[in-house]
Amino acid sequence: MRRIVIDCDPGIDDAQAIMMAFKHPGTKIEAITTVAGNVSLKNTSANVLKILDVLDAEPIKVYPGSATALVGTSQNASHVHGQDGLGGVDVPRSKRSLENEHAALALIRLAKENPGDLELIAIGPLTNLALALRLDPELPTRYKRLVIMGGAHFAQGNTANFPAEFNLFADPDAASVVFANWPKLTMVSWEATISHGMPIDEFTKLLSYDNKRSQFMQKITQKTLQFLREVLNREMSYAADPLAMAVLMEPEIVQESVEKFVQIERMGTLTRGMTVVDWWGLSQEKANVNIILKVDTDRFYDLLKLAVK
């Protein structure tokens, strides 16, 4: 059984990823930590509790984390996810409670209590992880693995700083800390997300099952689908966080990856948040990131269905 901790900022695709993990027979969610990102920390934390309600999940502890970026101005993606992060639809408030312990402290404690047993996935800005690393530099030795959804390995981003992907752009200073101090993390980038899209017509079939999970996804995804069609002029649906979750849950799904030395640009006017990859080894630095390039698309689609079928 794969025991995982999810650091997230729900967000519609975060909801899909959490649902995938919960329904996967070989995965157990040990804890969830939240961070400001797609929307405010108040909303991301409340949204996790709502998602657990939809899943009829047993008690899973949820630890709120950082409400702001480490240094710069916080970013959000409410224009994609809605002001509440779940498409702006009426999702009942949960009666579950949040934990009082800060997410960064919880990440450290959980790892110390379960040395080498837990795997960590970060599908939002990396603020909580950076804080935890500053408090415990040995944290990477305590987790079995770290997978992040973030970065744009070919600098084809999705933010106002065109080369930057949102999760890293939302807190480049935190991302810089994590990339510099967590050896051999696995990165599922925005380009990987784009190359594993699903036609919207196929995606909408996942929203037609007669159960609470499918109906929930049908309600919360309407704003995102409208954004894809009307703003981006796309007929493809992209599932960034579920792709990263698939890579964590089933590493054998990966068909092509490459290990490179990667840094995060913090200062550039046009490039702050950019994932800078040393493709040709010019720095002579040791590779620190496993960049996922291709996965088994059929299996990925099967895992997407698992969340709602």
C-alpha cells in the first residue's frame, strides 16, 4: 500500500487528483496539507473538507499552511477555478474540522513519525515545503519520494510571465528553495500536462455517471470548460494535478523521463518563476530533477475514470 501526503490548493484539478488517490486501491491518503494558490488559503482548506465529504471519506486530517507567498505578491487562478476554487457553484459547507498544527510543521512531524514510509505530492505552490525544509533540512531523507506538479521544462508556461508555470510562478522563492534542497524530486510539468490532454467530449463522459462524485465534478468543471473553449479556444481538457497523481500512484505509467539540473529564476522581469533546465550539461552540476515527458495515456485515462465511475 502506497501511503501518501498531499500538499494542495484546491482548485478543480486538485479535487480530481484527491478523488483519484482516494479511490485507487493501492493508495492511502495519510494526511492533506493546504496552501494558498488557485484561491485563498481559507477557500483551499474549506474545499479539501468539501471534497472529503463528496467521497464519504473516513476522517483524514487536514492541515492549513501558508496563506501568502514567502516574499512576493501572492497569485491566484480564480479566473479559471472560480472565486471559491470549485467553479463558483453551491457546494455545501463541510462539518469536518481543520487541524490546528501548521502544514509545514505537520509535514515534518509526519515524516519523523514514519521515516521512509510516506510519499509526498505537491500540486500547488511550494510554500509549505520550503518552510518545512528551512526548519528541517533533512526532510528529503525522511520521505520516500517527492512528486510535484509544476514547472515548464520548455519554458512554455501558462502565466503572465510567459515562460513560467502557475504553481512555481505563484511562489518562485519557495520553489527555488525546494529545487535547490530536495535531491531527485520528480517534476510533472505544464508541457507534460498539455501533451496528455483529453478531448472535451471524452472528458464530459466522465461527468455522466449516476453517483455523487461524478455529479460533483460535473458541477465544478463548467467554468473551466468554458474557459478552455471561449478564452483558450481549445477543445481539449487538461488535468495537471491528476497527471502528477498518476505518476505518484503508478510509477510504471511513465514511458519517458529525463534527469537534468534545474533551477528556478527568481529575479527576471519577464522570467520570474521560470524553470531553467540545463539540457546540455553546461553547468556541470549533478542532475537534481526527474522530468516526466510521457506517460501511458490509456492508463492515465483509466485512472481519471476511477475518480468518478
